[in-house]
Amino acid sequence: MADELLKFVSIEQQMPSKREAESRLGDFREVYAGFDPKGAKQQASRCSQCGVPFCHIHCPLGNNIPDWLKLTAEGRLEDAYEMAVSTNNMPEICGRICPQDRLCEGNCVIEKDFDAVTIGSVEKYIADTAWDKGWVKPITPVTERDQSVGIIGAGPAGLAAAEQLRIAGYQVHIYDRHDRAGGLLVYGIPGFKLEKDVVGRRTGRLEQSGIHFHLDFEIGHEATLSEIRDKHDALLIATGVYRARSLKTPGVGLEGIREALDYLIAANKRDFGDTVPELENGNLDAAGKNVVVIGGGDTAMDCVRTAVRQGAKSVKCVYRRDRANMPGSAREVTNAEEEGVEFVWLSGPEAFLGDEKIDAVRAYQMRLGAPDGTGRQAPEPVPDSSYSMDCDLAILALGFEPENLPSLFGAPELRVTRWGTVTVDHDSMMTNLEGVFAAGDIVRGASLVVWAIRDGRDAAVSIQKFLEQQKAVAA
Ligand code: FAD
Ligand code: SF4
Ligand code: SF4
């Protein structure tokens, strides 16, 4: 074993430095700094190089974590980067936004007695260094192939598949209804978790690699599924899930009650420097307002933290379960509290109040009752517990479901599940339509970036197999 390793007994866990809340509130820049070379080397050297590395088993991409930690501890960063990108198309992005406490780091064997190796931060350091040093180059396929693949959706699933297929030499065309590539990486996740240029340099590299981006191009509007299918030898549907779950609470139609993604997209566009009419006229701007966000997941955390940065008068997060049972990352809750967000646990909206425009939310207290079908304790209202809170902007962050794709795509023959996710053969990821594959949230339901990348990579393998068979039949 190299001298550089097994230092977890003598070196304590140290995360990269975090900006003070006061300075964070003034902008949308990332909260965490990166490691410096010494810090990265030291933290990587804490790894005990387990024979059975649970970190690797619990990383959805099966990253060779102990190997690139060892290379980092030895100062062999270019080799570490090559190893990191062999399994992950966006290591610097996963290093920033994976919920590591539930995945790799949460399963690090030294976590119990010594605090986990800071795997995500080291991964980010390796890949950021590679960009800084110019080691990240456009793809030059060994052979160019004449078959083409159309990909609908430029989120992490579509981008990962596109990269893998381009490496194999296929002609790749990505269609996206937004004006920028990246999916939720650019228009969902705010800059304080993931700065825009970190995504832009990845998508820019794909463009320089010969991948064709057709932006502002919505399948179902600019073309039907079958029209786009006719243009390519294979197709991948990677459209994500965007239909917001709604509430039936009285008053939900009042002005000033908005969906989370409308709010986040507007804020993210402004972060790009775009002029956004609904921010200009104040409708979607939290400045000076009492903001109430309903929900307890990552989307709710992104909304509350955006609202405090926009200069809201007060920001409350209303969630029906308690802190221990919320789906959002514990790290993000702590960050939000530091930034001045108030969490109202065990509460649910009873009514939205106001004439035309919302001016208050009436909520009731909840308690956790018997476990439901999923084993989680179901929240139930406490009788006679109503109270009100001032509110000028209410943001609903209750999760997302798939849109009705067969209808949107003009393709009633496309098979979907009863939840609206696209049905695929789980080995090949092919839908019921020959040569049409699907990956990411549109198959799994709302999930994580790292799973979307995994699905995109798996779909690329199946697409390549399919195209090779087609070629063999035609020969
Ligand atoms: P998406 O990223 O949704 O991309 C789908 C793309 O398809 C979009 O660009 C869309 O414009 C395009 N599209 C849709 N329909 C059409 C059409 N008809 N024609 C053309 N284009 C179309 N995950 C994490 O791991 N960490 C986090 O911190 C995190 N934070 C999140 C915060 C928010 C606010 C949200 C909403 C999600 C967050 N997630 C997070 C989840 C993560 O973003 C998703 O799981 C992931 O982006 C899914 O990738 P995807 O490629 O399947 O879909
Ligand atoms: Fe951990 Fe995510 Fe990186 Fe895997 S991709 S090692 S889960 S941070
Ligand atoms: Fe290293 Fe922790 Fe992975 Fe073991 S589980 S190989 S100590 S990072």
C-alpha cells in the first residue's frame, strides 16, 4: 500500500471552505469553494482502499472511487481524471450536486468512526483541475459512421447518451424545446448549487465534438415523433418530467400562487443575463415579499434559497412531515437555515386567502400517524389547529409527473405506464416502437442527475447494439 494512503486515523475529514451566509445572499454564485492541491491530496489520502469498496457499490455509475482517490493522493491528477471520465460524463457536476450522504459517502466504511472520505469534493477537484489544465478535449471519433441518432432532450440523460454515441462515431442530433442545452442542470438547479458555466463548458465541448444541437425545437410542435423518427436510424426519448403536482386546497387559483419550476426557470434565466418579463413586472420576483414555499424536497429548498437571494421580506418553508422525514438533503436544509429561511415543520395548507391576489396562507398543524403503504408515517391534520401566515407569493413545490407524451408527440402508439412514464424493456431500454429508446426521469420518474447519466450511458450501449444489427441485416 502506498505511503500516501490510509491516513484516516491521523487526518480529519475536512470539507472545502463554505462562504458565509451574509456574502452568499448577495449573489447566485456557488456556496462551496474547491479544494486546493494540498487539501485534495490530504483528503484523498484518508481512503483505506477497501477490498470491497461500498462507496463504489453505492455510486449509481459504479465509479472506481478508490482508484482515483489513490491517484489523487499520489499527485497523478491527469490519470485520475481519465479514470473518473471513463465511468462518468460529468464528474465535476456530480461532485457538486449528488446527494453524497445517501450514495457514495454515506456508505464509506470509515464513516462510522472517522467521518467519510470527502469523495464528491475530490471528484469535483479532479475534474475542475482537468478543465483548468486543458486536459478536457473535444471528442475525435476513431471512425465516422453514417448512421444517425436523434435524441429528444438535452438534459443529463440525453447529453450522456450523445457523448457515448459520438465517441462511437455516430452522427448525433439533439432536439430541445429550451433555448439552452442542459435540461434541469441549467433551468432547474440554481447557480448557488451549480454555476451555469460549469454546465456550459460541458455542452460547448459536445458541440465542438460535432454533435448537432437543435434548440427551441419542441417535438410535438415543430415535428411529430414519427417525423423525427424518419430522419434518424434510432431515437432516444430523454424528455424528463415537468407536469407539476397540484393541490385542491381552496383559493389555489389566486394570483400570486405559482409553480416551482416557473419560478426557478425565471430566476435561472436572469442569472444568464436574460430579460424576463415576469421578473421585470415583479410577478415572479420575491423582492420585498412574504414568501411561502409548500413542499420539503430539493425543489422546495432551491425555491426558498432563491427567494432569500432575491431579497424577500420573509421566507417560510411549510412541510407536512418533520425534519427527520423530509425528502430534501439535510445539507441543503442547514444551508437554507443559515441564509434566514424559516422551516414550519408538521404543517399543511388549509386554504389560500385573499380577494384576487393571495395575502395569507391558512395552515393546520399535522402529526405523524400510522405508516402508509410505503412504510412512512402518514401525516394527518391536528383538529382545531389552524393558524395564518402572511403571504404575497406562494410557491408550490410538490413534485413532478410526466406530461402526456403520446398525445404531446402525436404518437398514440407509444406505450406508457399508468403514471405516464415511458415503458421500456429494462434490458435494452427500447420502447414498444422499434429503434426508439427512452432514458432518465421520463422512465424512472423524478430522480437524480447521476441516475440520468447512468441511464443515458446504458441506452447508448443498447442503441449501438441495435444499429450494428441493422447494419448487419442491410449488408
Ligand atoms: P431533464 O434534465 O429534465 O431534461 C429533459 C430535457 O428535455 C429538457 O431540457 C427539456 O427542455 C427537454 N424536453 C422536454 N420535452 C421536450 C419536447 N417535447 N421536445 C424537445 N425537448 C423536450 N438531482 C440531483 O442529482 N441533485 C440535485 O441537487 C437536484 N436538484 C434538483 C432541483 C430541481 C429544482 C429539480 C426540478 C430537480 C433536481 N434534481 C437534482 C433532479 C435532476 O435535475 C433530474 O433528475 C435530472 O435532470 C433528470 O435528467 P433528464 O435528462 O432525464 O431530464
Ligand atoms: Fe458519489 Fe455521485 Fe460521484 Fe458517484 S457520481 S462518486 S455518487 S458524487
Ligand atoms: Fe475509501 Fe471509503 Fe471507498 Fe473504502 S468506502 S474505498 S475508505 S472511499
